[in-house]
Amino acid sequence: MSQRLDFYKASPGAIKAMVGLEQRIGQSSLEKPLVELVRLRASQINGCAYCMDTHAADALKAGEDARRLATLSGWRETPFFNERERAALAWTESLTLVSRDHVTDEVWEMVRPHFSDEELADLTLLIVAINGWNRFAISFRKLPA
């Protein structure tokens, strides 16, 4: 399998727009470990090998525990994630798979107590961004190095 298109070179303007999303996420109050868990979980759902590789490595470099990363896809079945992380992961799954059930009241009620209005908007932007990056990487076959 080889890369279909270098989307960074093909449309610098598109990448600049995506980087703008990342800049806002970087300015948010969301904690870095949570950001990386969300990025990795969405990438797992979407099957984006490049993004899974990148965000697992970024999380490890930032001090994330390898055991938590290894069990992330089964987060509901482990004691390794706190309630805020669980809420963010549920929100991530719901938004990533939005065509399945839209966003249910159950998921909303799970996430709402753990995030301020601004954090919830920023968390949603984070999920939008990683799903966008996943779609760029998957469609153009960006491969892990």
C-alpha cells in the first residue's frame, strides 16, 4: 500500500484551516492527557493507522501509562479511567459515530456534569478535528513512518 496523495502539499490552505482548529484546541483548558486519549479513541474507531500510531506515541511521550493506552478501546471494562475521562470518551464515540444514534440524552447526561460550557465546546471541536484528520489520512493513505 502506498500513499495516494500528499495532502499537505496538495492544499496548504486546507491544512492551514485544520491547523487553526488545532491552535484553538491547544489554547483550551482541556488537559493534554485527555486530549490524546480522545484523539486516539476516535482514531481507533475510524481505523486510522497513521493517527493511532501518532497519538499513541504522543501520549506515551507526554507520560501516559502504556496500560491505559492498551485498554483504551475497552475503557468501559477497565478501572483505569476516571469519570471525566469516561464522559469524554463516551462523547467522543457518540460524535464519531453520529450517524448511528446521533447524540443521545444518555450520553449528554453523562458528559454534562464533567465539563464547563467552554470545555464542552472545545471537546467537541477536538473531536471534529481528529475526525477530520482521520478522514484526510485514511482517504489519501497516509502511512505510519
